[in-house]
Amino acid sequence: MEIHKILLCTDGEKQAVKAEDFAVGIAKSTGALIYSLYVVNPLLKKFADEIYAVGRDEYRDYIDRTLHDEGNKVLKEFQEKACDQEVQVIPKMRYGSPEEEILQEMEEGGYDLVVIGSKLLASWRARFESYNLPEKLFKKAQTPVVFVR
């Protein structure tokens, strides 16, 4: 199997940074292009509808800007890190449920490999409280996926 296009799902968290390093290593050895994807999850905006009656629109705009800026920061930092390793990166940002947006990007992008960071969820409580995105993607993905811990 040749690898030309890698989809890296990142959010800047500790496990995602490990996945970034892994994706860069594969891209360096194969000459693949990395598409780094950051999904802005609108979950925080839902709380604005319930909590803030006065100034709700301003608060929602602030949340939108903050989430967008954080995504741009994560994508830019990774792009600079990959560039230092002479790996080409195309940043992408999507808005919505991370599970749905990643699966849709996988379907539309024609990627050869998907790389995602994954936390070790040791206890039943941690698994219960976690969104456990990697497990959900594993069950539905049609593309080869590597989970990095």
C-alpha cells in the first residue's frame, strides 16, 4: 500500500501532539502530504442558549471567535513543526460534531491513512465520562486508521 495522503486529526492536546509526530514520521518516509484537520465543536454554544439571556449574541460571537482562533493556532503550530521537518501540510478546519465531521472528511478526501491521538481510558468511569471519539471512528471508518497513544 502506498501512502500519498494522510489525514491528521488534531486538537493540540497531549495525545494529538504524539499523533502529529507520528504522522510527520510517516510523511517523511513516504513523501506523503499531510492534511491536518481541526474540528470546531459547537457544543459550547449550546450552553450560551441556556445560560445567558442578556448578551447572548455577543457571548456566542465571542465563543465562535475564540474556538476559531484556537483552531487556527493549533493548525499553524503543527504546520510550522512539519515545515521544519520538510513535510508539506494543508490545514483544514471544519465545524460540527467531531465524529461526523471527521467521518465526512475521510469519505470526501480519499485519504490513504488517518492518524488520530487516543487517550488510554483505564477505568470504567473514564470510559463512561469520555466521548471516546477514537472508538466511535474505529467502528465506522472505511479508511485505514492509526490511533497513537
